[in-house]
Amino acid sequence: MSLLQAEKDARQRFIAQAAEERMKRANLREVEDAVSGLQPVMRGYLARKRFYQRIKDDLDNTLNTNAKSNVTNLRLLELGFLVLQLPSKEQEADIGTLLRQLAHSMELPSKEANFGFLFLAPAHIKRALKLVTKLYSICPDLLTKLNFEKSSDDKTALAIISFMTVFATPSSWFVVKSNPTLLPAVQGLCQKYVPNFLTPKFWDSYHVCLNKAVRRSKPSSSSDFVNGLVSLIYRDITKDNITNHIDDLIKAVFTAPGLMLLINQKTYSHFAKSETFMALLRCLTLRPELIPALSVLDSLHVLTNFLNISMRDTNLVVEALIDWANVVDNFFKRIRTSTTATESKKSAVGHFHPVLGWTQERVNPSESVANLAVRTLLASFWSKAMVTCLFGRVLGQVEGRKASHEHEKISMDVMQRIFKRISIFDRNPQLNPARDDPSLTLTALICGIYQSALLTFHNIHVDIISGLCHDDGILRQLWKYIKTKNLCADGILKMINTSQDSTITAPVLLFADVALSLISILDESEMYEKQTPFTREELCEVAKFANSFCYHAIWDGVIHTNPRAQKIFNSLYELCILLYQRDVRRNFTPNPCFWTASDLRPSTVIQEYEKGTQRGVALLDKMPHLIPLKDRMVLFRKLIMADKKFTRPRTLVTVHRVSIVEDGFRALSVVSTAEMKAGVRIKFLNEQGLEEAGIDQDGVFKEFLELTVKGIFDPALNLFKPTSNGAMYPSNTSYIHSNHLEYFHYIGRMLGKSVYDGFLTDVQLPPALLATMLGKTLCPFDELASVDPELYKSLTYVKHYRDTDDVADLELTFSVDEEVFGKIQTVDLVPGGRSLKVTNENKIVYIHRMANYRVVKQTRQQVERFVAGFKSIIDGCWISLFSTHELQSLISGVGRDVDISDLRRHVQYFGGFHSNHRVIKWLWQIVESDFSVEERKLFLKFVTSCSRPPLLGFANLEPKFSIRCVEVSDEQDTGDTLASVVRGFLAIKRVRSAARLPTSSTCFNLLKLPNYHKKSLLLEKLRYAIHAQAGFELS
């Protein structure tokens, strides 16, 4: 069995081995077959590669720059067919060189070099036509494949356009120039190979390559290509057939962002000859559905290109004014469909565009240069040329003003056509109160489209208004219009309630916006001495108009029921507050009661406020100046007293005198708002760490407040810096303290506590900070003069830079360099600002942006934390009862002279002093007659630590002003005794000491006065004390 099994196993191994060998032989045959099949392929590939390389080498050697003019036309013909045999990728690299040489050869005089002579040679004409026809056929695809960021592709694109243009324009050939009789025959020849450049295939190609060219990082490098391509497109477009192609022009050409910035005057002449502006206007007027069919970004691009065309010839705008305004407004409405819907959602669902703001359209961040070009083109709408045309020429002629130059005068025929179009435009005369006055409608129409622009482009609101401010004549023009049409405040409100017509709202809205921007950057000299743009009498008229409208709009409830009234109110309210602040700073109004409402009883308003009625709350929140200050102050203290009913027991805090700021910050930062309002008892530790004697009856806490405020507002700490007028503004370099924002919150709380308890602190805050505390905004440029005088001086220089000179010579950009921890960082004032130069056209925008950055943005975090701390103690609704300067008075008292008679009525006497005591009589005689105004303030500061009297007089000073007779030094003083009081009352001196100075305890508002025996001695010692702060004690 074992032998048979062995033979069987051997047989199986033999069979398996034979099968394996057969498999190997089969695999070997397959490999040999594959190799045999691959060899021809590889040989073919290598042969083609060598062939293509020979073509490329031949092309490079033949068309070498040094030998370019020596290439024969027959050689070019041969090379052309060879290049066409190259694969598309290889072709793209070399086709530009060939096309460039072909176009160049058409200018050469040599019959052997000029390719045009082949068209005259019977032996070569057929092949020459075939080559040119084939080249034309591949040009559209070549253009779409190019990458304009590559310099080689950029040159290729220019070569393609040059070839297409030259070979389609036989009149430019040397062959024809030398023998003009050949032109008809050559033109007929061109018709055989020049394709129709206005077919869908070509339009698609134009759209792709134009958008690539203008969206590149340096679109100016594509200027020659863009101008060449547009000229090629307009080769077959005339004013007779442009209507047939206007749709394609809009979609393929004018959707290119920033296109018109690259169009030179020669290319623009094609637009003028073909009447492109009128064709666009007719198309968009008769077929308004074209605008909504475009995407929002395409709408923006078409609009900006259209506006630039409009600006280049404003005469055409005048002739078609009504249709032009409607088309522009339709574009604005289309753009708003995306921006307004996304504005509230912002980045959650939208995308940010530097012109549109938040939009639903996807925005490519890499196209910042193209977006900047779009912004520049959009500025055509508020350019000096356009504004002068609409307001100066059109409305100026309506008002009867003579044109400064004859060519600016508008013919009567044109004006009649405009008024005729207005009558057609006003389709519902029942709703149009101006139907008998076409000038009213025309003014409203022009103002309306600028208002529509402001509503559409929130992100560049300042740019638009600044453009209109370029000539302050517009402001005077609008105000004259409002006055001559008798548009008083009451009248406007009545018209708004009874009519939906915009002839009233648009001019008033635009006037308010422009006036706000222009007046806000006026310096004192311009406003009060030069009186531009308004005289003081006119300023009073404007202020009265704005104040009256806002008052009636709130009190009559119009703004709560009519959105259009709300829009006017918002604009006029900002203007009203600006004028009010200016008047507070330096009066231009004739009397103190100018801003109050004579027909309004303060008690009625306060009653409605306390009841929580809508108009009562709104009036005191928005326009507290309508009500006398005394009534509002009483209400404020009443609100605080009501709040104090719910306070808790006091919190005890221990602080070292040598580290009051640090200890107070650590201890009180963690104290809750309720505990802070309830009160804080302070226990001081002296330098030895021992507790100081004394009971805190608010006096010690007042002392702590004074020292804390003095320490934190010390410029050496660099949390606050003094402005030019002594106000303390948050330092823009406070970040050197790692916890600087917590300190701002802390000092905000402490100031709030001071106001809450009725204490005065001698610290001045700038109006911009006070306005933020009130939830209001002031014009940054208006406040810049005190915050940063040097920058204000520089910006004023820019503002007054003469139009005859170019402010661009200063080489300013919309950016600012600032040092952060030793490194210079560039901050853009607008997106891409470091690349945007300041010019005469945009210098007002620059001024506003720079001032806003310095006053608002640079210290925004510090201000927000400070205000949050203040409002954690003082409810925002309470302080809304006051204006900015009144809030300052609430913090530190009023800045007027000390009213001595008021002080005498509310003083308390101790230690035997009384009102008829001889020392007291001397004291009041000295303070009232011998002291100067400044010395009276020093006297008040000596006693109370604040140089300014309380807002409503000394009856409201906490604690009460007190004078105490003292006999010994403060170290020996143990308080009043029966004997000391009797001696003081009888003016008996126990110890005569001429060296004894008056002292004070500011925490109790207490003056400690020795019983001097001579008035002259009292004057000498008191004057020395208040000037030298001698004997100044905070014990």
C-alpha cells in the first residue's frame, strides 16, 4: 500500500508542477504580447513628443525677439499649421507668440514678411484663409481657459485680442494703406474668415474672460486687454443695432465689477457713438423686469458701471432725468431685497460685503480689490460732477438761479420735457399735494434717490453724506426749499398723517442727514465767526424747526403709529441733539428758554412718566431739555429714594490707606449691586496696620470715594488721560494693565455709587463718554478737539485743503498706524483702507472715519466696561432724564460761580458759631467780596473736595455744609464741649495762636475755623489754606 501511495503522490506532484510551468509560460506570453503592443504606443508617444518639441523649438528659434521682423510670411503660415497640431495644453503656451507675430506682421512693409500679402498671392491665399479661419474658431475657448493671475496668460490674452482686432480691420493693414483701392476686395475676403463676434459662444467667452480680468489681484494690469476686448465687441455695434444686443451687453459686459474704471477715453468713444447710455436707459425703463432677474451682486456691478457712464456725460442724465432716476432707484430696491433681509441675522446666515454690508449673496473674500473698484464706481453717484448736475444745474434752474457758465444752462425745451415727464410720473394726483407744483416733485425725486441710496448702503452711509457735503450750498438750498414751501414742523406732521407722498419727506430727510454731517465738523470759527453754512439767525431757525418737530412727533404720538414719521424723526432728532450740544458749549440761541416747550406743563409730563405712558417716557428719554432741570432733578432723587427702600444692611470693608485703590478694588469688585446700593462701611488701617478711630456715618465712605476717584483718575496710572480741557478720557494704552477692563468697571460702579448717594466728585468726563452713559451718540469729530487736539488740528488742515490742490499729495490712506507693545500695527479705517488713498472727493469721509476711530473705536472696550459699571448702580432710565452736560453736573456739580447767598442759607454752625458771629460775618464778606471767582471755587473744594456747587444748589449737598469753631489743633481736638461752645459763642479766645490755619474734613463737608480776632488775619490764613491745601485733612 505504501508503494502505491508513493507513486500516486509522485504523479500528483508531477501534474501540479506541469500546470505551474504552463501558467508561467502563459503569463510570459501575455507580457510579451503586452510589450509588443505597448512598444508602438510608446514609440508613437515619444515620436509625437519629439515632434511637438521640434515645433516648439522651431517656434522659439524662429520667433525669437531679436529676429521677429525677419520671419517670412510663408514661415509663419507653416508654423501656424504646426502649432494647430499641438495638444490644447501645449497650444495655450505657444499660441500667444504666434498670434502676436501674425498681428505684428500686418504692419510690416516687406512682401516677404507681411502676412497680408499672402491674401494677394493665388498660390497661398487658400491656405492663409484656412489658417486664419481656424485660429478665429479656437479663440473663444482659449480666452475662457486663461488664468489672468499668470503673467504669461495675461500676455496671451492680449495677443488673442490683438490678432482678432487686426485681422478683422483691413483698413489698418499696410497692404491696404499702400494701395487703398484694395480695400473693397480685402473687406470681402475678411468676411470669409471673420466670424460674427456677437454670437452666444462669443458672449459667453466675453463674460468669462472679462470677469477674470477685472477680478484679478491687480486688475489694472489687464487694462489693455479689457479695452481691446470691449473695442472688439463694439466693432459691430452701432446706435442702429445696439438695442438688439443690449441684453447681452448687460449680462456679459456690464456685470464685470469695476469695468468702467479700466475703460479709457478712446474705448469710451465707442459707448458714445453707439449711444450706449440711452440704450441701457431705454431697455431698463421699458423692461424693468431685467433688474430683478439679475443677482444682487450683478445688479450692483451693472448699477455702478451705469452710474460711471452717467457721470461721464451729465447732459444725457439731465435730458432723461426722470427715467434715469427711476432706473437707479429700481437697482437700489433690488439690492435691498438681499441686504435688509439679512441685516438682522448678520453672520448667522449672511455674508459680509464691503459695499452692501450683510447680504444673502455669497461673497468671495479674495476679491477685495474688485470690491474696492465697485465702491469707487458707486461713488460716481455722489461725485462732485453728479451732485453739481442734479442740485446745481437742475434744481438751481428750477429755483431761478443763473448758471455760472453758458454751457451749464439747461434749455427750456429740456426743462419742459422734464416737467411733462413729472406729470406722467405723478399718476395719483389725489395723493400728491404738490401736483400743482412740479418743482416740488422734482426736488423730491432727486432727494428721494439719494435717500434710497442711504437706505440701501448702510455700510457706506458716511461716504454718501460726505459726498453731498462737498458743497455746503446744497444744505442752504434744501433749507431754502423747506422755508419757501412753508414746511413747518406741524405742517409736515399733518401732511405725513394725511398723505403717502414723498415730496415732503425726502427733502427734509436729506436736509437733516446732510446738516448733521456738515455741522458736526464745523469748528468754532466757522460756526460763530464766519457763520458758514448758516448765519446764527438761520441756525436758530433750524434748531427751532428740529426741536419743534421732534417734540410734537413724540407728544402727539405720531412716531409710534407712522413709520415714515419715525424715519424723519430719527434724522431730525440727531440734528436737534447736535445743535443743542453745540448751544450748550457756546450759545448761539437768544435766550435760556429757547429749547423748552412753552405750551407744555412740566408736571403733566412727569405725571405721565410716572404712570409709564408711552409719550411721557419717550419725551423724557429723548428730549429731557424740554422740561426745566429742577423738575427732572426732583424726579431723579424721587426714583432713587424709592429704590433705596429695598436695600440691605451695610457691608464692612477694611482698606489700608497706603493702598486704597488696590484694596478697594479687591474688596468691592465682588460685592453685589444690592450690597453696594445698601451702603459700604469703610474701616481704614493706618501705615502701621492699626485701625483708625472713627465711626463711618457716610463721611468716611465719602472720603474713601474721593481718594479712590483721585487714585484711579490719576494720569500716572494710565487708565485715564486728561483731554485739553481737563476732562478724563479712557487711555488707549490702558492695556498695559492686564486687568484694566475690570478697573474700568470698578470705577464706573464707584462713580455710580457717588451719584446714587448724592455725593459730588471733582472729576470731569468728556461729552463723548457721558453720551455713551446716556445711551446716546455724539459726533466724534465734534469731540476730537478735546480728546486729541493734535489729530483734530491735522484733520482740520485736511478739511480746509483747497480743491485747487490735490489732497492726495499728502499721501494719506484710510488707515492708521499705532504702536502695540513696541510693534507698529496698521489698522484699516474701512475694508482695504491701507490701499485706498485720501482724495479731494473722499476727504470728508476720511475725517469722519479717523475721528470715529480715535474717539469711539480705539477705547470702545474700556468705555463699555466703565458704562456697565456705572449702570449697575444707576439705572439707565434714571439718567436718561438728563443731557450730557447735566449728567456731568450731577456727578461733579455745575461749573458756574459759587452762589454765596445760597450757601449761607444752607450752612450749619457748630462750636458756638452762628450766623451773626463776627468771624462768620468776616468769612462771608471775604468769600463774597475779597475772593475771586477762582478762589471761591478753591474755597468750596477745600471744604467739600469738589470745586463745583451742586446742580440744584446747596440745599441738596450731602452732607450739609458745616462750619465749626475750633480752639486747638486737630490732633488735640476732642470735639465740642460746653465750655468751648460758650467761648466760641462769646468770641472768647482761650489760646491765641496766629499760626493756626483753617482746616477741613471733606468727608463731612466741614470747615474748621479758629476764632480769629481780626478780619485781615482770617483773610490771610484762609487764602493761604485754600491755595496751598495747608491743613487739608480727610479724617
